[in-house]
Amino acid sequence: MAEAVGAVDMASRRIEAVLTTLKAFGRQDDGHLDAVNIKTVVDESVMLVRHEARGKCEVDVDVASDLPLVTASATGLSQVLVNLLQNSVQAFGNNSPQGHGPNGARITIRTEAVNQDEIILSVSDNGPGIPENLQEKIFRPYFTTKPQGQGTGLGLSISSDMLHRFGGDLTLRSRAGEGATFYIKLRRHDELSTHS
Ligand SMILES: Nc1ncnc2c1ncn2[C@@H]1O[C@H](COP(=O)(O)OP(=O)(O)OP(=O)(O)O)[C@@H](O)[C@H]1O
Ligand SMILES: [Mg+2]
């Protein structure tokens, strides 16, 4: 009985966490472009996939909280991050975290570059990687390698479209057997146009 209560308690706490996240996104964000703090959105996105990743892989975040703001919608950027994180978690399948080298199965989100105009964020995993002959195809709508009923094949095409809308883009570097790294390029928010 105590166990059941514990499970219910945990489930309700999880739901509460998700609701808090959703509400946080609700603040003034109807998808329009805004000045966005990357770290806030990264943390919220990781929280949304934490349950799915549990027992399958670790998720590391190496992103500073005081990065310059970027042009995006917080909801849209979170959708992109959640799509990428879910793809990585799913790529690990049901293998145990120990099966991926000394560091175990791992997803890392880090800042790759900050220059005058852009910030590049990466989401990388040490999963199976993507064979070269599929690397272009995976961005196409409806392309999936997942069993029927499990993937729509829309995740990457929607993510890529979303980033184009922000003036950025989504690229990939991967070798089969060596994991995959997706690069999210975002435009730095132009201070002068804050009031447009
Ligand atoms: N991190 C990754 N590691 C290995 N393969 C990947 C990774 N990310 C994407 N892929 C490959 O790219 C394909 C397309 O990904 P996409 O997110 O567009 O669709 P999906 O994940 O198959 O379906 P959905 O996103 O609707 O659940 C996947 O089916 C998978 O083969
Ligand atoms: Mg996907």
C-alpha cells in the first residue's frame, strides 16, 4: 500500500512539474519571435524528457545561463530541443547505459560557439549514429526508420522549419557507430529591434 501511494505521489509530482513547465511557456508566448534565454528553454526541455530518459541515458547540460539572448519563440525552441532529445533517447533503444563505453549512454547539450551574430548549440549523443547515406533523408518529412505506428518522421523536418523561421538552421554531423551531433544555429537578438 505504501508503495502504491509512493508511486501515485511520484506520478503526481511529475505531472505537476510538467504543468509548471507548460505554464512557464504560457507566459506571453504564442509562437511569435522574441528575445529568448537559451538556458531557461534548455532546462525546461530537459525536464520534459527526463522521465523518458530515465534508466536509458544521462542528460548533461553545459550551457551558461548568461548567454546573449537569441531570436526565437520559447515554445518553438523547446519543441526543437524535445524532438532532438527524444530522437537521441530513442536511438539508445533499450540497451543499458553501460553498453556505451566508459561514460555510459549520454546526451550532452552544449554551447558550441558564440559570435557577433549567432549562437550555436549542440545536442549530441553517443548512440548508434546515422549512416552517411541516410543523413540527408532524415530531414525529409515522413522519413523514419522506426516501426510503423512509432514514428511519424516529422520531428526533424518540423524542427528544421522552425529554426528557419527564427533565421537559424539545423545541421548534423554523424558517423555510423559514433553517435550523432545536431547543431542548432540561432540568431542573436538585435537589441535595437526589441520594440518592433
Ligand atoms: N540521434 C539520432 N541517432 C540515430 N538516428 C537518428 C537520430 N535522430 C534521428 N535519427 C534518425 O532520423 C529519423 C528521422 O527522425 P525524425 O525525428 O524526423 O522522425 P522520427 O523520430 O522517426 O519520428 P517522430 O519524430 O515523429 O517520432 C529517425 O527515424 C532515425 O532513423
Ligand atoms: Mg523524432
